[in-house]
Amino acid sequence: MKLKLLNKDKQNLKCRFELSGIEYWFINTIRRMIVEEVPVLAIEDVEFIKNQSALYDEIIAHRLGLLPLKTDFKTLNLREECSCSGKGCALCQVTYTLKEKGPKTVYASSLKVVGSNAIPVYPKMPIIKLEKGQELELKAVAIMGKGKVHVKWSPGLVYYQYYPIIKIDNSKCKPEEAKKYVDACPRSVLTLKNNKLVVDEKKLLNCHLCGACVDACSNGCVSILHDETHHLFTVESWGQLSCTEIVLKAAEIFENKLNELATLIKS
């Protein structure tokens, strides 16, 4: 297997890899490990002390549960793996408090936490709007969890596609029709050079294999192919973890599962 990092943003929250030498089932396994098995922190329990807002307790609790929280594998454990046997302690849960009075918009930054770096990823994410005289006071507990239990514990969006291979036979392409094929591509992958239809190599990876150019080409001068062992793999983090942390943790979990399987087979 060969892996090549194609691009990564400054915050390390979105990255794209080129993977070759492996089939789709292996890549899909990594994708599922990320979405379902990589644990992140999310609010699970909310105790309302006072709620005079226009929203029911359940709606506010749901909004709180979907707030991305900074996650640190070194300081937090899954409850079922913690030394407290799931009772709840500083090693497997984080407690937040919120106390606000309107008129104001209550943002994620209003959640106060002591003794932990697990702050909201996006401080300006709105929770609720309080009118004059309305008060909201609550206590919330966040725990580590997995995406297979609830999507709020999923670390991000992960997807893959075949590496695009576009073949052009200009002998079948009439010059007056070439521009029609260029216009048909929604990602501007095709272009004209010396009145001939060619692939813009700088934009090749923008191709999402929609086939619009093939549909527009009635004489078969454009064809899209793919290699079963050559893919593009994209990871977009919600912000709790960096892309590097997500991919490395998924690989670690996958390896542990394989080792567990090998042990069971031997026994």
C-alpha cells in the first residue's frame, strides 16, 4: 500500500490522501473505524436548575449534546474502560455549568469548566436566545463515546472515491463540439488546448466521477475509467480532534481488533 498526503488545511481539520495498492473494502473499513469507533467527548447528561426560555429542556439538551468539545485521549477514558468501573470520575467525564440571564444570545462559550481543557471547539456557536428577564441555569456532564452509539460521538465526515482516469480520443471529437464537453463538466476538469479537448491536470482531482462529460459526448470521445486499487480518501474533522489524531487512532483501533481476532482464532 502507498499513501500520499495531497493537501491539509492550516488547522489540520481537513485532509486528503491518495491511496494505492489496496482495494475498496479495506479503505471502507478504515472509514467505518473513524466514523463508528474513534471516541470523542460529548455532553450526555444535563440537569436543569432553571429554564425560563422558550425552548423545552429536551431541545436545549439536544443542542448541548451536539456541541463539538475538545478531546484529549491522554486524559480521558471511555467509561467502560475507566478504573472507576463506569461510576463516573475525572478520568472519564467532564462537568460543565451554565448560568445566564437575558436579554442575550447564549453561546457555547457560556459553558464553564474547571480543571479541564475540554472547552467547546466553536465558542460562538449559539445555544439559545433569552429574552428580557428569562434565565437559564444548568449542569451538564460530558463523556467519551463512539459514533456507532450516537452521531454526536462521531469525530467527523469521511469519504472516498476512485482516483479519476479520464481518456480522450480527439479523433472522435469534432472541434465545434469540443466546447460543449468543456461546458458540461461542473468541476472545470476539461479544457481546450490548440482546439483540442484535454484534461486540466491541475484540476484532475476535482473530478467527482459524475459522468456529465460522458453523457454530453454522443460519439464516445470521452470516457472515465478507474483502478480498483487506487483511491482518494478525505477526512473532515468536526473539530474535537485533528485529522492526524483521527487517522492514527483509527489505525490503532483496527490493529487492536485484528490482534483480538487472531487471539480468539488461536484459542
